[in-house]
Amino acid sequence: MPPRTSLLRRAAKSPTLRKLAVVVAIVLAYQIWLSVQAGGKVGPGVGADRDERGRFPVDVELGFAPERYHILRIQKHGRIAGTDGHVVHLRGVAPAGVDALAREYWIKHIEAPKRGS
């Protein structure tokens, strides 16, 4: 009777499972990178001026002029109040919306709006 190999050894020798493990590792590393870089995007004072529902305005700065795709993605997290060059003014944003926006790799910075704007 031939010696039995363990399931783990057979799985480690499988080219398909090795490729799948590499893809899973890449996706996991990308998600970790998104989480780490998101922390530095949110400026001080974001969320300080909350309304009765706990929502607040933010200015989302992009490194380029926003296109329809970007506006639609940002609009999922609040009401668009306009754009000014590379900045999208957003109102009615929840704290979870700020977290989701910060994870977008194409968003450069999120700030509290300047007074009078």
C-alpha cells in the first residue's frame, strides 16, 4: 500500500491552490494598504459641526477634476453641494461615509468646510 500524504501537503503541491493563495494574499495586502492610507486623509475638525441627525458637511479634495463616475461614487455618502476645481462639497455625511470615502484611493484629502462656504 502506498504511503498516504496529508491533505495539506497535497494542497501545497497543487498549482491551482498556490495561485489562489497568491491572489488572496494580494487582495488582503491591498485592503490593508487602503485601511492604513485612509487614516491620514481625514483632516482635523471633520465631524465637529454635526446636525440633529449626527451628519455633517465635508469638502472632498481630489487630485484631478471630478468626472461623472467620481461624483456618483461620492454622492452615495451625502448630498453634493457643488464643486470648486478639484474639491467636491458634500453635505449630510455620516461618520461611516467619511470612513468609506477615505478608503477610496483616488480621494486625496477630506476636510471640514471653511466658514462661509
